[in-house]
Amino acid sequence: MGFRFQRRITLAPGIRLNLSKRGLGLSVGPRGASLSVGPRGVHGHAGIPGTGLAYRQKLNARGRSAGRGSSGAGRASPAAGLEALLAGSCQGICRL
């Protein structure tokens, strides 16, 4: 078992700076729905606060090789993926 380091600093309401041993990241969004950019790429996150239930999806293909058999045609953009993720998880409860 290894040591883990993680620190979250709130810069403004809805904007957080994340520090870890892997690198620096930024999270933007209200509680329960956010967009994170960091060393592992861009992720969309949606959850129900206080329940422990959440869904996280990688929104870009950073780190993947281009020649893996998929040309990328017909693939949705990261922004469209996040919009669909947030729309499906909030179901009229959240406001963007």
C-alpha cells in the first residue's frame, strides 16, 4: 500500500484547484455536477450530494493512440458528452 496526497483549494464558489502527487487540476461546477481538467484528461462528474452515488465519464481521448481501429467518426464532442451527462443526471432539478 502506498502513500496518497490530495489537496483541494476553493478559489471561488464552484471553482476548485486540486493538488496531488500526480499533478495540478481544476474543477468547475456546482455541488453534484462538475467538469474536471487535470493530468489524466477531462472528466465530467455527476452525483447526488450526500448519498455517495456518482457517475464519472472521461470526455477526451488523451493518452490513447490514434491507430486503435476507430477513426473517431460519429463520436460526440466532449462538450456534448458533458451536456448529456448533466442533463441525464439532474432530470430537471439542476440549473446550468
